[in-house]
Amino acid sequence: MGILSNIVKAIKGGANEMGESIVETQAVRIYEQEIREAEEAIEKAKKSLTGLKATEIALKRKLNGYEADITDYEGKALQALESGQEALAVEVAEHIAELETERDETSTEYNRLKEEVNGINRMIKKRDKTIQKNKRELEKVKTVQELQKATSSISSNIAATNSTEHRVSKALDRVKAKQARYKDEMEAGDWMAEENGTSTINSKLAAGGIGKSSQTGNSVLERLKAKQAKG
Amino acid sequence: MIANLDDLVFRLNNHTTDEGTRFDAVLSENGIIEVVCSNVSEFQINIASTETQLLSVTPLFLKSEVKPGGEAELNELLLQLSPAVPLSSIGLQGNTYILFGAMPLETSFENIVHELEVQAENTVEVLDAIEPLLV
């Protein structure tokens, strides 16, 4: 059974109230205990594994040695037979038989050890999976606990201001007003930038003698003189 | 990726998004970062952390703020809304309805900022949608 059902039990039992904690449940302690035990077992297994693996390697080397010796003596026994030294060939054959017995004994030991090493490796993997699974389960508890922590401070603030009706709606209005003002300011900023751009162009044009020339005292006097001449 | 919660606080306080959003972040005594996004300053976001994830939580309203008799309708509405809300989920923590997001601890700072901005926007949208069911 996963820890979620324990969380449900805790919630139903009112563990979400301030001051109480879901973490103090029996299930959490069991998960933590299992993690500790699994970690200890892995640690032990790894230590013995190193020794066993070394023995396994040594036995393999010994086995290879026997195989090489046997092949070597078989060749020599054949040579003895070919040269007619029957008695020597028998002696060598007996030695080969001894070597083969020793090889078989070593081989049995080697296989047993190899199986043991594999078994320990399987056990480590299994324990490791238990650790990962339990850690995931504990993460759920931790999440609920942290959510509780992260919610509680603001919740008490809300509770304190709850006397005001329409708290949410008022807060929303304030947010919207602020966002509208921000948008207006952005637009005003754009307008300002545009205006600055336009006036820069106009002043450049005026400086270049293009466009409307500004009214000056002289230009007005010229206009009046022209009017007088006509009249 | 952020180094720790202090680092996140420091970087949030010195950051302005492309949209001009700024953050006011404080690390509280109980290890929670309290963040106010300038675009939605009325609704604070709290950031908590576990061994694997960052949790961003915005308390929305209390059970007691739901119109009398409207709780079932509100709960169903929120369950239907939740899948449609990007990056955030809606939940109930004790007596408080919350909007929350979860990110792996390895999340880059830029993505954390993005998540916070979106969560702030989601808060306003969700509340706007269900506001008629609140007192």
C-alpha cells in the first residue's frame, strides 16, 4: 500500500490543522527504517562483494592454469607414446588425471562463488529499488508537509482579513486597476517616444529651410508692406 | 540551475523580465521564499523545496469564503478548470484553496521565472472565473 492512503487517513483525521504533522505517522517511520536497513545491507554486501570478487578472479586464474597444464601434459604424453615410452606416458596420464580432479574441484568452487557474487549483485539491485521506492513515497509526504508550510502563513493572513467581505473580488479589482494603469503608462511611453520622433524630424526640416517657416516680426512687416503697396 | 534558496532570492530580487515584471523575494525563517510579482502583487507566491523539487504555491481563498451551498459546484468547476490551466494545478491544502506548480530542483533560473510569471497570471484568471461563487 502506498503512502497516499496514509495521507488521506491523516487528512481525514484532521492532520492538516496547524501544529499537527502527517510526517509523524507510523508509515513514514517504517519507510525510513526500511531505507536505513537497505542502505546498511547494501554497504555490508558491497564490502563482502569486494573480497568474493577477488577470490573469484584468483580461482579463474587457477582454473586457466590447470587447463594450460593439462593441455601441455597431454601433448607430452602423446610425445612419450609416439617415442614408445609407454611407462612414461602412463605416469604423465596419471598426473593429468590428478590435474583434472583438481581442475574440477576448482571449477565447482569457482561456479559456486560466481553464483554467490551474482546473488549479492541481485540483492544490491533489489535493495536499491526498495530505497528508491521508499524515497519516492517519503517525497510525497515531504511535498504535503512543504505545501502545508507554504500555505499556512498566507492563509492566516487571509483569515485575519477575512472580516472584509468580497476580499477576492476587491483584490482582483486592485490587480486589474494596477495592470490597466501599467498598460496606460506603456501606451503613454509609446506616444511620448513617437512625439519626440516627430518633433525631431520637424526641427531638422526647419533647420534645412523646408516646410512651414515660422512667423517672425520681419515676415509680418513684409506682408503689411505688400498690402499697403496694393492699396 | 540555482545553487540554493538564498541564491534564488538574490537572483529574483535583481531580475526584471522582458515584460517588465519585477520580483520582491524574501526567505522566511521556516525556509519558504515569499515572492511578490509586480504584475500581480495582491497574490503572493510562496516557494518551498523538497529534496527533489521546488513547489510554488499561491493560496487563493479559504473554504469559508465560498458562498454558502456553493462548495460542490465550485469544486467541480475547479476540477474542470485545472487541466486547462497551463503549468499550474489547483488544490486544497487544509482549509485553503491553492494554485501550485512543481519544478525539478535542476530547473534553470529563467524557467523558474517563467513559471512564477505564468502562475501569477493563472491566479488572476482562475479567480476571475470563479469569483461569482465567492462571498
